[in-house]
Amino acid sequence: MKASGTRRSIRMGDQILQELATMLIEEVQDPRLELVSLTGCKLNADSSIALVSFTVGGGEERRKSALDGLNKARGFLRSGLARRMNMRSLPELRFTHDDFLEDMIYAKPSHTDS
């Protein structure tokens, strides 16, 4: 996915991220999505796809569970965005886990042979 770097797409991604985070707190009641933090939203060049990054504490099983929960709630979240945002067409939501924060905080050791 080629990300768009225009100011409009950045603002729209920020607004989508803010609305999704609010809906996760207030409306979504899936226990798999507890303590999920949305960290970013990038739109592709024609604004038809929004790649939403998230982090969640726990191991690999918890990440997979959170990703499954987000994918299951995708339609609900997109319809909620349609109610909250005044846009002609909404992008398709895709979710991906963001490893950056965890790599920086927990500093995964590099496997180099000495």
C-alpha cells in the first residue's frame, strides 16, 4: 500500500484515528479489545484504504486475539465512522499490530554471533 503524504490525508487519518479510539472506549464491548491502543492511521494514495496500527499488552496470543476482535468489529466501526464523519466515501479499514513501541521499550535483543 502506497501511503499518501498530503496534508488532507494526514488530517483525515488523524480524525479517523480519533473517532475509532472514541468508539472503542464508548461503544465496542468486545472483551478482546480491552486495553487496545490505536497508534496510527495511514491512508493510501486514493484514500480507499486506511491502515490502522494498534498495540496491546501481552504476548502473541493476546495480539492475535485483539486483531481478530478488530477485524470482527470492522463493519461496526466503519458504520460508526459514517455516522460521525461527513465524508462522501469512507475508506476500508485494515488493522495491523505496531511493534515499534514494544521494540523501543523492551529492547528486543539482536541475535548476532560474537
